Amino acid sequence: MTIRGDVAGGARAIAARWVRAIADLPRGIWVAAAALAALLIVIIATGGLAQATAEPRRVDVGDEVRTGQLSVTVLDAEFTREVEAEYLDADDGEVLLVMTIAMENLTDRPIGVGSTADRIDTNLVNHDRPLLDLADVEATDSAYVWRADGSAGQVYLQPGVPSDITIAWPVPEATITDATVSLDVHEASISTGAVVLSSRVVTWRADDVAARIVVPVRETS
């Protein structure tokens, strides 16, 4: 049979021994512990333990960015009200940001820019998290994509064949007050379908930023 009073008395005796042991610690240990506690409080208050956010690697126009799937080199960019050859016009309050990009497909299957090819959805543009993402301005509508040489039809990139691609984003007219824009090029996280009918469908999703391309933009009429 357990006597409740005896258990309580034993617990008090153990607690008393711990208190005496702590009290007998050298004064230097107490001082060091207090100093460490104060330092931790300062570090936490200033955000020193917060996870650091790495700045994207910055590159210039004409510099190549290579990911596991693509080679991307911005050639030039301009603000314009219309692209006559493509029958594009900016709406009221908008301007077109037109960027020409040299791209090469580094995979072993054809891919589309702004479209799906060979059951691969690259999400390079026109996605809530595109792999080619304007960093400092938000497009007001979908981007329009065509080949820089004026070739008609959907834009597809064959493996290992460099192509010059033009992308036009409609952006707020106030954007033209900026002399530069930035384009984030993301690595792709690749997944395949999980059911029978879609098991061969491949989807690219934006992962870490491989580089941020800083692009001077000229204005044309």
C-alpha cells in the first residue's frame, strides 16, 4: 500500500537537493548563463534567428542563364503601344512590354512556350507562378508569344535548337517611368500525372530562382 504523505515528502526532499545543488554553482557560471540569455534575447529581437532569404543571382542583358531545362538570354526590351505585325494593341492605361529572348531547350523532348507540346506543360508564361516571371511589375493580362523572325503558329522549342522568342506582356502604363525591369528565371520542379489517363503528362512548376536578369527598356511609339 502506498502512503500519499510519504510520496509527497520524498518529492520535497528531492526538490530541495536540486535547489541546493544549483545554489552551490560558482558565481562565474551564473554570470555566463545570464550573459548568454541576454545575447539570445537581442538576437531574437533583431531577427537574427530568422531564416536568411538569399538574393537571386543578378545578370545583365546578353548574359546566358542556364537551368536544368533551358538556356535563357535576354537580348533587348521595349515599351510600345502596339505591335503591328502581330496585331497587338495596348488597352487604355496599359503599355506592352516586349522582350526578345534567345532560348534553347536543354531537355530531350520538344516543349512549348505559352502552349503544351508532347504532353509537357512548361508553364513558362501565363501561369500564377510562371518560370519566366516579371519580378517588379505585374502583367494586367496574358502574355503573347511569337518567334522573333515573324514565323506564324505556336512556338515550340526542339531539343538543342536555339531560337529567338518574343514575349509581350501588357503592363500598367505607369511602368514606363522605370528605366529597367527584372525577369526572374526559375528552375523547374517536374512532376508526372498520377492516374492512368494522365500518367504521361509532364508538368513544370516554378522552383528556386536561378537568376534575375536586369533589363534596360527603351520606349518606342
